[in-house]
Amino acid sequence: MDRNSLSRRSFVKVTGGVLGAGGMLVLAGCGPAAQSSDSGSSSSTSASGSASASATLGDGATLRVGMEAAYAPYNWQASEESDTTIPIENVDGGYADGYDVQIAKKIADGLGMDPVAVKMSFGGLVDALTAGQIDIICAGMSYTAERAQSIDFSDSYLDDGISLIVKKDSKYAAATSIADFAGTLGPRPEGHLLR
């Protein structure tokens, strides 16, 4: 199989070893970034569910990875290149690093592509993916039914949770749910708890 030409099923097989480690990686279902390797035919699925035509992510050479590059330790912007960074396409002299970047590097390596980060706001990632501006989202994005209407989610490669920690003698020491903190947290920033 040509490493730059693959079906969605083949992509999942290539990335499957990486994704079992534990955020979410988001893949375009069939957006503009997925291009048929045969310009005259479209991808079709047989009764067994396997794709009969291959698709190429982006240009087949560069894997454009959407992320904030501002959400350490998952992804952040660095000013110096290292063996753990990838260049940020839209930031002069900028490099991305973090857990998400390491996953993106493994995926790109498995596809025989060079990864490059595309820095953007978290809220713009899904639209950028469906518009073909990026090939994948590699970020701690939670599955929602609304998002699943336009993008496909892989298995998670990082499962974590959010916790509140209080002192033993705090008036909140007996708290068992977020409701027990009602009125104390102030307004929640957009997307803060459910990314």
C-alpha cells in the first residue's frame, strides 16, 4: 500500500497503536481535505464496510494538524525547535510541543507525512477541519452529538478527568458534586469544562 494513499479503515489501522495510550483525536469524515487518489472516482463502501477507493489526507506530504498551541501540557507554543516539536505553519519562528504533538508526530510518521501544526482558536477547529484548512484535529476535544454531525472521532489517546481539591477543614470538604459549589465558581469561560 502506498503510505500516502489510504482508506479511512487503513488510517485507523495505522493510528490504532498510537490511540490506545489515552484527549481525543478528531478526523474528517469526508471533508474537502480527504482527496481521492483517482480523480475520476469517488470512494464507495462495500457490504463488508471497507472502502474500495483510497483517499489522501491533504496533499499527501504534509499532515496539517489543527490545535490551539496554548493548552499545556497537551499542546503549547515554543520558540525553539527541538526533537519533540513541530513547526507552526501560521506563526513565524513558532513550534508546537506537548502530548498532542507527540501523537500527531506518530500519526504523520505512520502515514509517511511531515506534520505541521496550524494554530487557531479551539472554537474554530471543527469549522477548519470541515473546510479542509486542516487534515486532523489533535486536541482534547470531547465527543458531542452536535460535533459528530460533521466530524468523526477516533478512540481517545488520553483519558483524564477534572477534579476540585479542597482543604480538609474547608466548608466544602463534604462536597460530592459540582452542584455543592453553586454560586462560588463565578461565570465559566466558554468551553472550559467541556472542551
